[in-house]
Amino acid sequence: MSEELAKQLSNYKAQLQQVEAALSTDPDNEDLLKLQKDLQEVIELTKDLLTSQPVEGATSTKSSEAVAPSRSWRVGDHCLATWTQDGQVYEAEIEEIDTENGTAAVTFAGYGNAEVMPLHVLKPVEEGRSREEDGGKPKSKKELLAEQREYKKKKAQKKVQRMKELEQEREDQKSKWQQFNNKAYSKNKKGQVKRSIFASPESVNGKVGVGTCGIADKPMTHNSGCLFCGCWSCSVLNKSLDVVTNKTSVLSEAQLLKCYIFTRL
């Protein structure tokens, strides 16, 4: 559990650095500011979870020390003490105090039984009475420790749930950004139709695969001269031999035949 949380913490810190770098160029971006705040909260929650990982020996010692009250007792004071026979807490009176050893001899009220126990385990009577007024008997050390563990467990569960909520919010935000970018790209490309260079021309005279880069339907340029002999005296107006004109001079049959064959290729 601790190793997994440590990896998550490292990942969150790296993401926070990226967001802060983006904010340096766009400091007023509301989405980035919210993401920065969420990451900072997740990092703090993860740190709390790491520090609250239970260590059995140390936790028990620290908890018992925390439960032990610090009070100056005197002979004749009434207190709450644990009877060793049944482990229950009863009201007692302090008969004698040994300050050197830190112990006290107490007599349980109504029973007359006396025991010697450490001073730090004695509790004020007011603590027990306040619990009795709430409808319960004084709680033992084990019960108090169990309550503390349960409280920490519930607190950790709330932090984990909050982390999951923040993760979901980040995923939703990421999805919105992707939708926005896709929409903007589609808007810029609106009206443009992609067409293959091998698409069929719209006119019946075009040829597939020949000059289809947007000019397959256009006729050849007129008066461009003879492509075979290089002369400007003949001009082919059609692809058949039926319509061949000579504007300046009469060509020989051999020249006309060469021009005709070249244009048919």
C-alpha cells in the first residue's frame, strides 16, 4: 500500500509541474488553474495517507501515551481505576501514593478491594460520569484505542474517496479538451472534400489515371503548336484526322501523318 501511494505521489507531482509550466504561458486559463488546485489537493491527501500508515508497535505505544492523562493526584482523591480481576473500570479512592515508584494504592468504592497500580492509568471521575450521562459506562484502554483506529480508518477512506472524485474530474476535463479540439479541427476543414488523384473525371471525355489532378475534364490547349515537328503551321483541333487545318501553308502528307500519329499516342 505504501509503495503504491509513493508511486502515485510521484506521478501527481510530475503532472503538477507540467500544469505549472503551461500556466507560465497562459496564467489566466481557468481550466489549468482548476487542475492545479485539484492536483495540489490530491498531493496533500496522498501525503496524509502515507503518514497515517499503521506501524503496530509504535502506534500502540504512542496511542497509550496519548490516552494516559497528565494529572497530579493526592491522597483522598476519587478516581477511576481498572480492577485486575475482570478488567473493568470502577470508581476508587486513593489511599496512598508512592511518588518514587509512581504508584498509588486505591480502594474500590462499594467493594473494599484494594490494589496498587501506576498513577498514569488512573482517570478522573468526571470522565466516567460524563460517559454515563451519555448512556454508556467508562471505556477501557482497549476500547479507546479501537475507537482511535476506527476514526483514522474512516478518515483515510474519506481521503481515498476524495482522490477518486478528483481523478474522475480530471478525466472528464481531459475528455472535454479532446472534444473541443476535434470540433475545432472539423470546423476548419468544413467544405473541403478530399479526392483521390485516381478518381473518375466528371465528364465523359476524361480518362481515369491520366491527368486527374483537377484537369482531367479540361480540353487540350488550342494553338499550342505541333508537339512532334515543332512547327506552328499546323494545329490539331480534334483527335481525328477529319478536322485538320493548315493556317499558313499546305503541309505535306508525311508531316500531317506524323502529327496525327503523335497526337493519337
